[in-house]
Amino acid sequence: MVKTIKYSQSLQQRAKEVIPLGVHSNFRYWGEGITPYVEKAKGSYLWDVDGNKYIDYRLAFGPVILGHAYEPVDAFVQNEMINGLLFAMTSELEIQVAEKIISLCPAVEMVRFACSGTEATMHALRLARAYTGREIIVKFEGMYHGFQDYTLFSTYAPVETYGNRNNPIPIPASSGIPKALHNLIITLSFNDFEVLEKTFDRMGYQIAAVIAEPCMGNCGCIEPEKGFLELIQEKCKKYGALFILDEVKTGFRIARGGAQEYYHLDPDLATYAKALGNGYPIAAIGGKKEIMNIIGHGVAQGGTYNNNKCGVAAAYATLDTLQTQPIMETIERRGNYLMKGIKQIFDDANIPAHMSGYPAMFSFSIGEKKPTNQREWNKNDRKLYLEIIEACIEQGVMPDPDPREPWFLCYSHSDEDMDETLNIFADVVKNVKNKAK
Ligand code: PMP
């Protein structure tokens, strides 16, 4: 089967005239002549403008936890929207959503809303700096916390530029990031216990916060080694720095209460977006009362769209569904089946591959060693990864071609979707293997 993508190609030409790269986020550009343009999505499926149907494992980079155009959420949102969208005034529904987040996420005692993950991390960083009176932020190589300038360092630069692991060089991921911010960021290799300890020993009392995704959700879903997140937490506590857990990808996805429930963590602040609203625009900064309560007392946080009714209503309906139905259990069962199946296909083909992540959000890397940080991950066979994913997409199974990006599952994925995916995956791996001979 060779898919036609003629209409996508013509839209790309047209789009390039009016939108840089023809897309509204750099991450959505796959390349010249191959960037797909979407018509619609429903449940676990997505159709491009040429009418090709895919089992969708991108799920908009993770927000879609229940399914595309999920009727109970959409119906609730539509009903709420009849009574207006924005008021610059607080509604009872917002209080209910805040209460739901607090009841689900063990470390969260108060929340403020935002509209995107980027805003949530930006606000969390300001809050941490305001609370501690310090300026330095520690982040990990390969982790991504949105497009704000403060942490857009060492996300995906060639790792050769990162310097020695004992003294890493923060590499800005864009032109336009002020040089002054280099002085305020320390980038470390994930899962490096020794360097984390040394960094705190050396500079602990200057650090405002360590911001970390619980797993490398933007770099092959590399998991934390046992004790690493706990060490961050312990060091932060000891030195009076804040631990910001960026749960934009993991929140309401790897467990109802996100990674803080999954790993029994007690971060000072946590950031949410994505699955919180099943794709509608809503984000949240959550944290300890003592810290959150300085907002409004000399600490600024706000935004015209922060309580947009469609996001708030979607969050209400999504969280309600997560609380009352076996969403996580179902995704977990199907995701485990898919992960096991993929691993088996690689084993049968004698291709050394390692699964990482969680049933609701996973990745695989091809290489002898399972990577524990971005420096190691960089050594895996990304060419073969891309070859496999491109062939899957051609056959109607669509994970993201970027190997950093996990496969995401939603409640609307069916057992049949899992089997069809595995059949296609097995075919693809066989063909790739034969081609290599
Ligand atoms: N933090 C993490 C961990 C993310 O994965 C992302 C987006 N992929 C963000 C923050 C930024 O979120 P947004 O795209 O909603 O601004």
C-alpha cells in the first residue's frame, strides 16, 4: 500500500506562504513534502486531508487521554458554553476542578490555572524564585518544559556539545534566548546521582528549584532510576530549594494522580496540562499551600484565558470520567499488551530493543544498552527507528516519527487496535530486516 498525500502536499505549499514552515509549532514539521495535514479525528483514529485513516498514537503529543471527540466531555463542554466563555470572574466550576485536582494529586494542596504547559512551568519557576529569593534553576538534559526561555536549554542539541558530565554546558535550543539566562540555569544528566549530589554540595543554597519531568517524556521515555527522583526531593528539602515536578505529560496519564502517585513523591510544586482537559486548553500549577499562597502577595500570576470555560468544563468532565470509570486500568491492560507484543517482535527478529515508560506512554530504543540519560540515548539506532515508524505510518499506524516522542494510548484504543498495530508492526519489522539483508 502506498498512501497518497497529494492534498497534504498542496496544503503545505499553500501554508508555507502564510505560516512559517507551514505549521504553528516547529514540532509539527516533518519535512518538505511529507508533513501531513489533518482532516478529523474520532476515538483512536485520525484521518489526514487525503482521506488516509490512522490508528493514532501521537494523540496530539499526549493530551487525548479518553479519545478524540470524546462525547461525554464534548457534550458537557457544549452545554457549559451556552452560558458564556470568558468573564474575568470566577465560576463555581473552577473551584470544583481545583478540588478534583487536589483530591487526585497527593502533593497538591492548591492550584492556579493557566492555558498551556509552557505557561504552567513559567509561573512555577517564578513562584519558586519568589519563594526562595534565589535565581538558579537546575534542569536535566533532554527534558523539555515548554517554550519559555528559562529552561529551553539542552533539550535536543547534539550531545557532543554538552561538555563533561561533571560540568555540563547549557546549550540554548533557540536563537533569541538572552545570554543572561545562561547564568541562571544548570543542566545535568538525568539519573546521575553523583553529579546531582556534587552540584548541591557546591551550590545548593543558590538553587531556587530543580525542575524535572518524572521520566524523560521528551526523550524516549527514559525512566528514573530507583531513588533518583527521591534524591532530588531530599536535596531540595535539605538546601531549601523547591522541587518542581513537571507532570505536563505524566499527569492524569500514568496514574490518576500522575507520577507523584506512581512514585510516591512529594514535590513542592507540580505542573499540569495535556491530559487534564482531554485536549481542551487548560493547564494548572499545583503545590503546597505555604508556597502557593504567596501568589497575590507580591507575586504575579494571571492570564485572560486562564479560566476559559471550554478548558475548565473539559477538565471537569475529564477528571470526573477518570474518577468514576476504569480508564487507567483499561489503558494499562492494553498498553502492557502492546509493549509486550512490540518487544516480542523485536526479540523474534533478533533486534536489540528496550521498552521504556508506562503502558499509557511508552517508547523503545534500538541498541545493546538501555539508555538512562540523553547522552546514552543518543547512541541508539535512530535511523532504524525512523525507518520502522515511517513504514508503520505508511500502513496506517501513526506514532510520532520523532524518536524522542513517546507512543501515547487513550481509552478509546480498542483491543482490535492493539492487534492490528502488532500485525502491522510485525510486518514492518520483517520487511525492514529483509531489506537490511
Ligand atoms: N512540559 C512538558 C513535560 C511537556 O512535555 C510539554 C509539551 N510537550 C510542556 C511542558 C509544554 O506544554 P505546552 O506545549 O502545552 O506549552
